[in-house]
Amino acid sequence: MSLGELCQPVPFSFEPVKIFFNGLVEAMQSLLQTPLDVRLKENMNCQLSGSFSAKPGSLLKTSPSPERSLFLKYARTPTLEPDTMHARLRLSADRLMVRCGLFARLGPAPTVRFDSLWQVLGRDCFAAGRHYWEVDLQEAGIGWWVGAAYGSLRRHGATAASRLGCNRQSWCLKRYDLEYWAFHDGQRSRLRPRDDPDRLGVFLDYEAGVLAFYDVTGGMSHLYTFRAAFQEPLYPALRLWEGAISMIRLP
């Protein structure tokens, strides 16, 4: 091959590059024409709900941390129902903090009270829509359970039928010693958060069947999502081992 032949330019077409950039421009124009609130809602649905290929009632992990501001538009401040709480528990005047007491309260026991487990349900329930609340765990000690339950959750005894997360009527995240677990209906999944959460965010999308938990102090790091076909109104639910747990008053 002669030097002249080696110096001939290699044929090259810019047509594929042109097609690629034209497609990119069209995609960007379409995105920018979509209203911001619609884009945020679509992004939120993707981040909060994850993949819905799982069967109803199963455990489902979702995608990484969304922005907290996306949740706050659904902010709630659930209060706790004193008639449901165990006799060893004490409730603050604003019904936002529950604490373990040294002695059982005297007096007649309401029929809806948990008589064996240190559990309490929220005063209000959610039967539709999206709701978000936060739980302060800084004083909860070595063990806590945070979740949601149907009002039909058994109140008597300490069997699986009444334990938060151990039956079909309830879902929860549990910490005991240094271990974290997601519980529902006898299923459990080990969690390994980067840090010990001081505050949990709980997001419920009732119609979508999503109950998701986030580490608020860890930058809204996703912890776990339950996927279920909810059949009854859901109440925020807590169980204590020691110390205190508080519902956060959100704006």
C-alpha cells in the first residue's frame, strides 16, 4: 500500500450522531413542557412505591432516598388512644408521647386495651389517601416497634395474634438490641441501616397498598416498604420495651 493510499481520509457519517442529538432535544423539550408538579408527582410515585410486581401482602424493598419535602405535603400528627394502651404505659397530656411506667394504672380496664403487651394504637385511622407521620425514637432504649395495624388486632394475651407485626392485621419495623427487622404475618426481613435511626418517617398510600419506612435523620434513607391490599382502616401503632416514643408534631 502506497503512502498516498494511507493518507486518504476514512469515510465517516455524522448522520447517527445527528439523529441521537435530535432525539435528545425532543425528549428534553417534552420533559420541560410537562408541568413541574406533574413531574414531581411522577417522580414521587416512582420513589415511594417502587416496583408493584410483588404479590399483595408481601415485603417489598423500594428505591433510594426521596426528598422529605415530597412527604410533608401529606403530613399528619397522629395522637395516641389511651384506652388501647397497656396499663404500664403513660401518655403525655398532648397524647403524642407514650412512656413506660413502673407500676400498672389502677381502675377498670377498657375492652380495647392491650392487656399483656406494651402496645398502643393511634386515636385516628386512615382508610383512604396518602398520609405521612414521623416518630421520635431517641428515648426508646434498646427495643421498639413502629408500624400500623387494623383495629381488629387482638388485644388480649401475648400470642402472635396480638403482637405487632406477627399477624395479618399489622405491619411494623422492630429494633431490639442492635438488630433491625421488618415484620408482617410471621414473615421477617433483616434490615441493616447505616446508622441507628433517631426518627422514623412512615408513609402510607392506602389505595396503592404501600406502607413505607424511612430514616429521617439519615437523609430520608429508605428502610423498608410493605405492599398489601389493605382491607380495613389502619391505625398508627407502637410497642415499647423501655423508655419513651413520641409522635412528631409536623407542620
